[in-house]
Amino acid sequence: MIQNVLVLLIFILAVGYLVTKYVWKPAFLSGKSNDKSCGSDNCGCH
């Protein structure tokens, strides 16, 4: 019984990892902001 629960849990974690890696990227996992500014020093990279 415990082995079945562990296998199911690992399977769900693996599917969740693959979905977030290839299909859907949530905002809290991106690590980058979506704005196009180059910082506060106005380097002219537009």
C-alpha cells in the first residue's frame, strides 16, 4: 500500500515537472521580469 502511494506521488511530481518545463511556465518559476527595460542606468539598449 505504501509503495503504491509513493509510486503515485513520484509519478504526479514527474508529470508536474514536465508540464511546467515544456507546456506551461507559471510566473513564479520564470525568474525574469517581462518588461523590456534595460535597468535604471538608461543604457540606450532599446
